[in-house]
Amino acid sequence: MPDTLNTYVFQDTSATIAPVDTLKSLAEQMGFNYSGNTSIDTLPGYSGPFFRGHLLQVKYPIKEIPFPSPIDTSYILILASILMVVLIKNLGNKALLTYFSKVSAGEKRDKYASNHTIDWLHSLNALFAYTTLIYLLTKGAFLNMYPKLSEIRLLFLLLMPGIILYLQFKKSLIDFLGNVFRIKLFSQSLIFEENRFMRMSGLVILPFLMVSIMGSGKVSAISLLISCTIVIIFYLRKIFMWTLASFKNINIVGIYFFLYLCTVEILPLILLAKLLINN
């Protein structure tokens, strides 16, 4: 056993830099004014270059695509009316202008009584055109009075059935009076002039209705006003032809014809005018 014991002294080789000095050096490098008696939790917020916004520029920015607006329901009617006119035109120019020719009601009935296709196409065109016209005139009033009413329901559940019922009521009433007073030829002349009025005016106002629907501002308003003026002119012509026919049938001139004009012809126009004024 050795006499002496070799003693090995282990020297500490850890870093001699104090933690506080390390934090101080790091803080000074980052731009803080750090003091030894300040804790790291109370350091002010740093807003140096590292947090600056990027300098990248968007060369082709993405544009927001607007959601397409729903198609106006009046387009459906005007397209249907144009389709009717095209079908009539395929039958010939005479079929298209049949109600514009200067012939008597009897000759017209005898000539086209067997061709129901022409009459039906003209009737549908007139129905679509007048439904579009009344829709453009009264849409705001109806939707203001009934906010929950949609435009589709207004067109196909109110206006179009209302026009059909009104026209059928007039024709049925005229035919009934003709049978009661035994003036069948006179009543048929009135019905023919009514059909002629609807078909002629329905064809003429069609291009102005198209401009009124597709246009905007004053252009749309002027086109709608022209359409109404055309209808009034053809309506006055119808009343004039009815009056001439009544003078040829002396027994119908008087109170009966006057009452019919007041109740069936003039009263609906007054109600429509009142609706427009309220709108």
C-alpha cells in the first residue's frame, strides 16, 4: 500500500459568464436598454426590423366576382311573346297582318274561322304582351302592398289569370246579351273588334316592351309610355268601331250599350288608373 495518496483536484470547467451578463448582452444586441436589476419579464416590447411588414407586391390581384342577379321574370313573358310572333311569321305575312287588313268582321270570320292556329298564336301573343305591360305598370304597387308576394306569383297567379278571366267575362257577357236581345250578329261584331284590338295592339307594343325591359332610366320610362299611348289609341279605335256598329243596330243604341261601356270597359280602367296614382 503506498505511503502517500495522490489527491486529484477537479477544476470547474463550466462557463464563467454569468446568466445575467448573457441576457444583458443579448438584450443590447436586440436594441434594449437593459440594466442588471431589471427582470426579463419587464422588458419593453420589441418592434425592430424582424416585425416589419413584407415588401412583396401582388402583381395580379384577385378581383371579386359579383354574384349574378336573378333574371327578371318579365323576360320570360317577352321571350314567350317573341316566340309566338316567330311562329306566326312562319305561317306567312298574311297570317301576321291578318287583323290589320281592311275587311269586315264577317269576311274575317269566314276567312280564318277554320284556321284556329293563327287565332290561338295571336291570342297568346296578346296575352303575354298585355301581362308584361300591366306587370311593368303595377309591379311596384303590388309589391309594396304585399311585401311577401314574389314576382313569379304576381305574374302567373295574379296578373295573367286575372287578364284571362276578365277577357272571358267580357266575351261571355257580350255573347249573353246578344242571345237575350236576339242581336247575335251585333254581339259577334263586338267580340271580333275586341279580339282585333287585343291582337293588333299586342303586336305593335312588343318592340317597345322589349326596350322598356332591357333599357334603364328615361329610355325605359319613355318606351313604357309609348306602349301605353299605343294601347289607348287602339282602344279608342275599338270604342269607335263599337259605336258605328251600334248605330247600325238601332235597337241596341241607348241605355244598354252605355251601361256596358261603364261597367265592363270604363270601370276597370278607372281602377287601374287609381292603382297607378297610388303607386
